[in-house]
Amino acid sequence: MRRFLYFIMEVIAKCHQELLSLNDAFEYDFTDKELHFLVIGFIGMGMIFVVYPIFKWLAKKNHIMVISWIYVFTMIIVLTFAIEIGQHVTHTGNMEFADIMFGLEGFLLMFAIFIVGRGVYHFVRRMLRKWVNGGNRSRESDAGRNEERNPGNVWDE
């Protein structure tokens, strides 16, 4: 993971240097802030065009946990970097890459434990339903019964 992140930083540094060279070569005289405005804007829009169809597909397939995990993991990365930068600025600790990695590993381990527990819970629940109902009900009949009991969510409208 460390090598991958250093590789990413190296690619970003090379792209940054290339953009500065193009800026100088074509005499656009963009400031660093204007370049960040343009580059981050284009990267963000490019990510929207890639991420939106993926999230739409995941939502259609009812993979809300995957969407939640992607969102939370992204926010955890931002938070860990913010904490480390804050420690550097306020001199309340050492700004270390290892702290970021350990924080991310802590989240990944705790999430893995959660997923295993959730899987066990759903497995036991499914087995109990089969045992109680004698294994005669299918998922399709469950879906129909749930719709009859709960015709719709007011938030979906």
C-alpha cells in the first residue's frame, strides 16, 4: 500500500510539473490557484462520469452497503489526512504517514469484523426462516408479502 501511494504521489508530481511546463510554454500565465481550479474541476467531473454509472448500477442491484462503504472509506481517508495536517500545523503531534496507514487499517479491520458478524446474522436469520417455515417459502413470495404489508415509503416519492 505504501509503494502504491508513493507511486501515486510520483505520478501527481510529474503531472504537476508537466502542467507547469505547458503553462510556461504557451505563456498562459495561470497562477497556481487557477491551475488547481481547472485541474481539480476537470478531474472531479471526470470522476462523476465514471462513478455515477457505477453507483447507479449498485443502487439498482440493491448494494447500498457497498455505496456506504465507498463513501465512508473516502471520508476516513480525508479525515486521517486532516488530522495529520492539523497535528503538524498546531504542533500537537508528529505528522507521519504511518499514522494514516494505521488509522485506515483500523477501519478496515473493524469493518471486516462487522461484515463477518453481519454475514453470520443474515445466515442464521435465513436458516431460522427456513426451519420455521419448513423451507416452503421462496424469496419471491417474501418480496410480495413485504410489498403487501408496506406499500411504499413516503421518502421514495
